[in-house]
Amino acid sequence: MGQKINPLGFRLGTTQHHHSFWFAQLKNYSVGLQEDEKIRNCIKNYVQKNTRISSGFEGIARIEIKKGIDLIQVIIHIGFPNLLMEGQTRGIEKLQINVQKEFHSVNRRLNITITRVEKPYGQPNILAEYIASQLKNRVSFRKAMKKAIELAEQTDIKGIQVQISGRIDGKEIARVEWIREGRVSLQTIRAKIDYCSYPIQTIYGVLGIKIWIFVDEE
């Protein structure tokens, strides 16, 4: 049988790197991991609340966390910087205060910076969000997948595969539907592949969106 492995973890040390940089003793490792999860969830919830009026579209490609002895540095790679409204600096300050409230750390400062992603539709997370927003608006899943592939192809990628699974269109029997354009070499370790798995809550239940993007070969 085919053994499935996460394409990002499979390529660590060659074409991929960690999204969290810190060191902890074995007994404190789980606490550090939960901290990361809290920070990421808090940022996503904040951005979602502040953009619900405009589009309901987060536009976050990834969140990197670097922890030092007295400083936690969070780098948000965002596709559409205007999502943090009220001016860049004021938006970041508000976000920083919000995360600090949730995250009760007395000894460490929190520093949040925002980096703009050049080609937002070349990022699997942003594409998955786009498909999710289309499905919530009752657009046909196949149409949403094809439109997402069209947007991705404008960013000079070598291949893309989009998969949706669950009770698609409210059918009683869950199924898996996928479309692939170009090459997606999952077995080649030197192939730089971006991947994301994104759950979406619909009135029929949870659908899972998976996107593989073949960026380049090293």
C-alpha cells in the first residue's frame, strides 16, 4: 500500500526549513509547542475578526516563530498587507497587544513583524482559503478548484494538485475529488514542494482541502 508522508517534513533540511526556531529541554518541549499553537491561532483569529467585513479572507501564507531567552519574534508572511487595517504600524501594535493578552509571558517580550509575500497565489494556504471562501458562497467545487489553479498558474509554478474530500455538494456519501495541472513530483526530494491541509466547516460537515504546489527543482 502507498505510504503517505507530509511533503514538508519529508524535505526538511533539503528544500524546506522549520517554521519555528527554538530550543527546549525534553520536559519543556510540549509547553513550547503549545505556546506556538496559541500564538498562531491568536494571530489568525485576530486577522479574521478584522477582515470579516471586507472579505473574510485571512491571506496569511505562514507564521514563523523565533524564540530567544527574553524575546519571542513572530514573522507573519502575508499576501495582502492591507488586511491589517488602520495603517500598518497601528495594526501591528493592536495585534501585538492582543497576542500579549492571550499569551501570559512575564519574562519575554513579543515582537511582531510583517513581511509581504511577492506572489500570494503561489502560496498553498492562500489558495486553500480562496477555495474555502468560494465553497462557503455555494460556488461549485469544480469551478472553485479550476479558478484556484488558474490563479496559481499566473505565478510561474511548474505544477499544482488540488484535492477536496468530504461530503461535497452535501451528498450523503463522502468522496474525494482532485485536479492536477503540470508536474507534481512528490517522490523527488530535491523538488521544492509547498503543501497545505486546510479544513473548512460547511453546513453539511467538514471538508478537507489539500494543495500541493511544485515550485522548482534544485
